[in-house]
Amino acid sequence: MKISKSGLSVVQNLYLLQVDLHKFLESDLNDPEERRLAREQMKEFSKLLNKADPEYMGGEEVIEDLQKIQQDLAEKINKSPRGKTPTRLAVARKESAKPKKVAKKKVAKKVSKKKKKTK
């Protein structure tokens, strides 16, 4: 069996990035520069994960675990605060999400026009 150095180097770089991604998962990601760096490393991690050969990594379960890390970090980046002042787009989204008040329809009462019987 011939071992490809490029395949092993991809896996090695993948595991090194995994350590960095764990650090980002443990931090609060409040700093915009930290979020930007986390996004960049996550993109690189995704590329390497697509190139990685499962035979060098120990099987499909390992890849699934790495994909889970990637998914968790993406969720954390999206949930982290992006700044103190909301953008116009964020304000518009928030306003459109509010339920609109609809006036109730007034229903007129039916008046019966029965004639009274006289004797």
C-alpha cells in the first residue's frame, strides 16, 4: 500500500485546524475580528474536510464528528452579537416579524320585522 503524503498532509492540517475551531467554540466571539478569523478558518476547514480521505482518518465516524464541530461553530458565529447598533435591514426584519393588528369587523345586528298580531 502506497501512502500519499498529500493525503496525510491534508488530514494533518485538518486536525490542526480542529484545535483552533475548538478554541473558537470555547470563546464568546464578541470581537468582530475574532468572528472574522473564525469564519476564515471554518472555510479552510470545510475545504480540507472535503479533500480528506476517510482511510487516513479512521473512518466515516471521524468525518461526521468533524462536521458536527463545523456545524456547532457556524451556529455560534451566527448567534454571537454583531454590534451595538442594529442595521436598517435588521430593524426592517424585526418590524416585519411583528404581527399586524387587524381591526375586528363590526357585525350589524339583524332586526326582525315581525308584525304584531292585533285582536
